[in-house]
Amino acid sequence: MGNVELYGTHEHGPLTLYIDSVGRLDITHPFEKGNKASLPAFASALPLFMSLMSRWLDQDSAPGFRRLGFSGLLIKHCPRIEDCRRELDHYLPSVDMQATQTTGFMYQVNHVCPARAIDGLMINRIVRWEIWESQMPSGEAVFAVHLALDINTAPEHTGGLDHSAELFAEMANYAGHFAQGGDRP
């Protein structure tokens, strides 16, 4: 089997399904591939997206796969770099951003946990927080906090994913948890 990539849209924007040759299914909604969503937009779109994907994954015609992934790239614009640090203080309780003059910052962690939907399956909950700075053509600096989410099943799993709709809902709930509550596993 080769790689398959499907594109479509629904109420909240683009939808991409990617199945690679080893059977990993990545589900991407408007939170990645250049379609960065704000944290509030993500929170409002997530329930509808979860419902849509659960219905699709429950169908007999859904493709078979060995791995499942949910990814997203969220952004929160800030007027100043100091505001980025203040935001990260809220989302990263173990890091004191106010005590530094940090401009370039990246914090990534994988909170591995057992899946509730499938016994013996481990889930990687990879979250990466960073301060992003860019220069506009006018020379004005633009600042933002980025959150990259990669919630996926561990590659060591060799069986099928019989309860994929429940597993996807679990993964999407983890994504929502980190987006709203920060790095609190």
C-alpha cells in the first residue's frame, strides 16, 4: 500500500486525511499546514470536528490502519514579546518566563500515557510551546505564542485499532486539554 492523502472541507475549514505505507492515519483539521488557528477558534471547532471524525471512523468503509494521530498548530498573537512570556507563564507552570529576557524559546515534552480506549496501547502526547517572532515588510515586529500538538499512538503497537472512534475522541480531548489548560498532564 502506498501513501494516500485526501482533502476536503467542512463547516470549520479544510480537512486532511493522510495514510502512510505502514498504516498510520493522521487526521488534520484547520490547525496545521499553514492554517494556524487561534486557541478560541480551536476550542469552538473541536466538538464538531470530533463528532464528524467519530462518525467516519465508526463506518465499516473506514480504512484499516495500525496507528492514529491527531495534530494541530495553534497560535496566539501578542502585541509585545513580554505578553508572549506572560502567556507562557500561564500555560507552562513549571517555567518562569517573567524572570528572563528570553526572545527565542521552545519547550517540548512527550507525556506518554496508556490509552483508555484500547488495552495495552500507549499514546504519545507531544506538545511544543514556543515564542515566535517575525518581521513584517514594514520592519514592524510581530509576536505570537505557538502550540504544536502531535497526539499519536506509539509505533510499537502491532495490533489493529478496533475502537478507533473512541481512541480518536480520547486523543482530541487530550489536544483540547493542553490547548486550554497548558502543560498540565
